[in-house]
Amino acid sequence: MILAADVGATNARLGLFEFARQRLIPTVVHKYQNRDYKSFDAILDAFLGTTPKVTSACFGIAGPVLDGKVHLTNLNWIIDQRECESRLATTVALLNDMEATGYGISQLRPDDLLTLNPGVPDENASAALIASGTGLGESALQCNGLGRIPVPAEAGHADFAPNNDLESELLLYLRKRFGHVSWDRVLSGPGLYLIYEFLRDTGQTAENPEIAKRIRTGDPGAVISQAALENECELCVRALNVFASIYGSESGNMALRYLARAGVYLGGGIAPKIRTKLTDGNFMQAFAAKGRMKAMLELVPVYVILNDQAALLGAAHYAATKLE
């Protein structure tokens, strides 16, 4: 029995899998709200119960794996590989969540993907993964002739680079508040709210009092994106337009950095929820707007990962093929 987990800043998904005839067979999968638990160990206790002994385990975690430990970037939890192995009495692998998602792409079905740009895929080339949610994750998927190996990285915390005058104003606005401004700061759920605040505070678009009230009592990023998609609020529409353009620009950067001619995959929780926005042309226009590289980028396939269990499947696949 394989134990897999996808531990983000907001949610944790855990699953038990069997591996037979080179196929993963899920037996049980649960999703937990991290705010309801004091630690990952508490979630493990809730999930495992009287489960029979697991033979291997792999956890994809939203943070860098350093010396067998992960301190989640946007959550004050520490997960220790040795402690997990002692508790479970089996081999445990810790992966960055982008590594886990990268391994999970090979387990997806065609209907788990939404094509933003069909391009001309080169199956012998590298691919790239960029995932926006509570934070931003990025990874190269290097082709080794047998498949694609995700490269662990924390590139989402590299310096944000504006691409037009409005984004330059946004950078200055955020720098006054935070000092260092990363892609993670802008291209995430909290980042969408920061874009909204920037447009409001600089007087570029007036705030809707009803939307402001909903933001105060709910998830700001979710409220803004829903109001924008339903055309309820001009400020929200403009904020989501800026967000989608930045998302497209950085996704195009990923394609250039890794010559990702096999495709760029959009993971995380936000892309599926704003898919109608991502298909209106704004995203792909920013993606390809790279001067002399435009023609090449127009041939790069771009996909949205619709299956929210991609990282969980990747962790299970890693445990089955690398540890079993």
C-alpha cells in the first residue's frame, strides 16, 4: 500500500494507492483544510486511522526540501523525512510540490488538460510547469529519453519583472510595502488582491462597496476573480486582466528559459477557476510577446491542468516507481 500526500499552504490531499501492471489504483483519497490542524502529523493521524501498514510513502510539499526537511513557505509547518520514516516504519521521500506535479503530468488523461495553444509539440524537448495558487511554483521538466524529470526550484521567489508602464507602477507600489517583490508576491491568490489594491489605491479604478464588503468577509482572491468573471465589478475585471497578462508573460519566460517546446503546463488552483479568462486571448498575447522570439513561442503548446490531484498522483507515482 502506497501513501501519497500533496501538502500546500491551504490544503492537504492524502491518498492510499495500489500499484499493479504499471498502473496506480487509488483506494481512498481525502482533502483536508490545514487551518483545522496544528501540524501535518495531526492530518496523518486523521487520515491513517486503522490503515494497514504502508510499504512506501512520498509527500509533495509546498517548500524547498533541504537536508531532508521542508519548512512550508506560506505555512509555519516543518515536515522532517526521518521523523516521517520513524513514524510510518517505511521509506519516505519528500519532494517539492512542483516536482510532485511534474511527475503527475504523465498520469493525467487527455480530458485532464485544457489546451490554450495547440502549438507544434516536440516530444523530445523539455517542458515547463508554472502553478499559481496560494503561492507560485515553477519547474523545468527535463527530457532524458525515457520521460521527463522535474527539476526542484523556488523560482517563484525570483525578482518580479514588469513588462509595461502599469506593471512598473505596480512594482514600485509593492516595493514600498514589501521591499523585495517576487513573482510569488504578484502571481498568486494574495497577489491578485494586491493588484486590486494597487489599482484602487492609485485611483485608477473606483471600488465597488458591495465587492469590498465581500472581500473583507471572504477569500479576497476568490471574490475578485468571481466578480471579474461575472462582470460585476470594473475594478475586479481590470485586476484579473492585469493578473492574466502577468501570468502569460511569466509563462512565456518559462518557455524561453527551458526551450519548453514540449509544452508549458499551468498547474495550481487558480488556472482552472479562471479558464474562461485564460482563453480570451490576453494570456496568449502576453505569452508570445517576446520580440524576436515571438514566432517560436507561438509554436509552444500551452495547457491548463484541470485535475486537482496531479501532485498527489505524482507523489504516488514516484513512490511506486522509485521507492517500491
